[in-house]
Amino acid sequence: MIRHLLSAADLGRDDALLVLDTAIEMAATASRSVKKLPTLRGRTVVNLFYEDSTRTRISFEAAAKRLSADVINFSAKGSSVSKGESLKDTALTLQAMGADAVVIRHPESGAPYRLAQWLDGVVINAGDGTHEHPTQALLDAYTMRSRLGRIDGLRVTIVGDVLHSRVARSNVLLLDTLGAEVTLVAPPTLLPVGVEAWPATVSYDLDAVLPKSDVVMMLRVQRERMNDSYFPTQREYSRRYGLDVRRLGALPEHAIVMHPGPMNRGMEIAPQVADSPRSTIVEQVSNGVSVRMAVMYLLLGGSGSKENS
Amino acid sequence: MTPAYRTPADPAEPALGSPPRTILDEADLARIVDRIAHQILEKTEGAADTVLLGIPTRGSHLARRLGERIAAFAGSPIPVGALDVTLYRDDLRLRGARALEHTDLPPGGIDGQHVVLVDDVLFSGRTVRAALDALSDLGRPRAVQLAVLVDRGHRELPIRADYVGKNLPTSLAENVEVLLREVDGRDAVQLADRRDSR
């Protein structure tokens, strides 16, 4: 196994499948009469969140606690960060407190990489800027595998704000590693520069792609990241790129609908679609805990340093 | 699961020193499984309310074989499952995180049942300690017993087996290798010089 989880590209096919297989066993422990496992007893996990997040932080916290690790939550608001402390000084403070792992969410792309250079412990990227969110990609892959039985050969369509989406980038990298075919659908203004080098095809026509999709992943329109107007009106976006009931009907019978949350109901996804039995949105949340337990077990369960036989 | 001292035969890595000595062959193994099956039937009064739980990988194959023999002798099937204890081990930090094996509990669960844990080799007793911890998180069995194919001594914890296939006095410089048809292609127990002294 790798030492840190910074990018979905860090995971080779075997490592990624190891995480997904381990997550299956972790999910099975949730049905035990005692759900807590003693595996990470005495380890300290710090949740270092420079950006607002509910589900990811709670998911990491639940996963660490189920493995009996001690969890320290650190949010930038109300901390020394608001007094101007640098990331490096914060990192050194955490180091001195004996953090075995740091789960970091940061608005700047690349912050977890810098952190990994300063810390002895394990660094897990929980979302950095518009760059990556590897555990989200893992839980999405887990969800696809548990609903559809495989990932190899699946046709996955990712729709929406690819430009600002760390979920999209991590998913494209991981799904390519695992043998799925990814199609990105977005208005040209919401595609990043260099997207043609990604291991994915690009389309602007959602209706043409839907009948050939096993999985449709809707991305949130990130209004807080939009300084410019990327599309004329919300209504127009919703008409061209939103998943409504009519478009749900165009999907093959077995296809599933995913969304990393939080959703803008009525914008990228219609409420009836979000609540339909083909939507995996609630499942994705519970799968997130199992997948993060697997990641923490594999990165922290061992000696935590170079060797891993 | 006790990998460090039970390294399966690996052709790419020949044992140092003398070649492995065969302690039990296929016929011996079959007789031992039959005997333990009878002993379990005797001690549990016909294996009523009894569950066999094997510790992966080889323990779960042994548990399945025992279950088949007990079913043949008693005339009625007995629940057999597998219990992975990796997450409960006390040596994870020393050896690094490993892939988990599948835990498979019989549908009836283990509450109020007579649980017989099955493993291939009893050595330090730490695997069994981990299994007892795992069991207490899964439910509350009425009683827990332990069946092993080989007891090689060198216990580090106050644990003993209720059913022993063979008591095999060993030195710490030796490896007990249990080979099973399901995993290794043939049935045998061998004693070899230890290859890695971890």
C-alpha cells in the first residue's frame, strides 16, 4: 500500500481493489451487535478542515471512531488560522501533538502535498481546492460495484461543473484505473483546460449520451466558486444539463444515478430523480464510512512507515 | 491465520538447511478430522446448538471438512462459518496492515450457541485471543471451544485447545507447514527449518 492518499492516481489497480474489498468487510461489521473495532486503538486522527463540510468530516470522524482511533476535529474558523497561522506552523503543531494521521480539506489545490512533506504521519486528502477528492472516488466506485457488480467496462457519464469539481477529476482517474469508460458532459465553459488529455471522452449533448450509460453522476453546480457567469441562466443550465424525469426515462433499465452531494434540487437534479429507487445518493453516504474505514485501516493499521510486506 | 511461521511451500524460495519432514500425510489427516468430528459429537451431545467457526484461511477449510464429517456421522447438518480476526490482532503494528478475509456467520448467529473455533496450528495463542475478542463483539455464545490440527507448543497466553489433532513438540527454529487440498493442492503437515526469523 501507499503511504499517503493524496490523489486517486496514487492507487494502482491492485491497491484500489484492495481498498474496495476491505470496505466490503468493513461494511459487514456494521451489522454486528458491537460495531466498534479495536484496530486503531491508541492512534490519533486529526480532521483538519479549512473549508466547510458536513458529510465528509462526519464520515471521516465516524470511520475513525468505529476503528477506535481518537479523533481531534480542527476547523479553521475559531482557530489560530484566523489569527494568521500558516499551514506549515499548524502542521508542526499537529506533529508535536502526536497525530498519527491528518485528514485535510483545504481550499487550495495541492495543500495536502505540502502537508505530507512536513508531517511524519499519514496524510489523507479529503478534498483540495478544485483538484482531487480521492475517498469520494473510492466510495463512488464501491457504490457502482455493489449496485452493478463490476466496474470494468462500465460506461460512466459525469455531468456538470467539471471545471470546479475535484470529485470529477478523482473519479476519472480512478475509474480509468479500474477499467471503466468515462464520458464527461458539460457546457464548454465548465470544462478545464487540458481536458482532452484526461482518460475520458467529452460530449456537450446529454440526451445523446444517456441511453449509452450504466452510471450517471451528476455534479453540483458550485455557485460559491463561480466568480464569472459560466452559463446564461440557471434555467437554461437546468434545461440542457439537468437530470429530470424525462431524461431518467432515457437511461437503460439497470442504470443508476449518483450525486456526491450536497444537491441543488431542481437545478442539476430533479427532486423526483434524486428520490427515485435508481438514485444511490443515500447509499453513497453510508458507503463513505465503510470506504474511509478501509483507507484508514490500510494506511494506519500497520506500522505506519515504509515497510509493508 | 498465522502467516509468519506457516509459510506455504514456495518453489521460488527453497528452504534453507534440511528439506521439510512430513509429519502427517493425507490419510493421517483424514483420520484426525474423523476423530475430532467424533469427539465434538461426544462432548456436545450430538452437536445440538453447535456452530463451527474456522479462522481463515486454512482453519475455515478445516471447519468445513469437520462440518461435513459431523453431518455424515450425526445425520443432520451443522452450521459452519468463518471468522476473520485480522482487525483484532495485537501484532498489526509490527507486521503491517493486511487484506481482510471474509467473515461469514451462519444465519442463526452465535447467541446462545456452542461455538467451536477451528484453526490449523496452535502456537502463541494470540490468534485465538483475537478470535475470542471478535466473538464477544458478534454476540454471546453459551460456550466456546477450540479445535486445532496441530498444537506446536510455545504458548504466550493462558489458552489451550479442547480438541487436538496432533501434539507436535517443536523448536522455535522450525516452521509447521499445514498444506490443504483446497489451498495448496494436497494434504500434509510438514516440519521445516524456519526461513525468515521475523
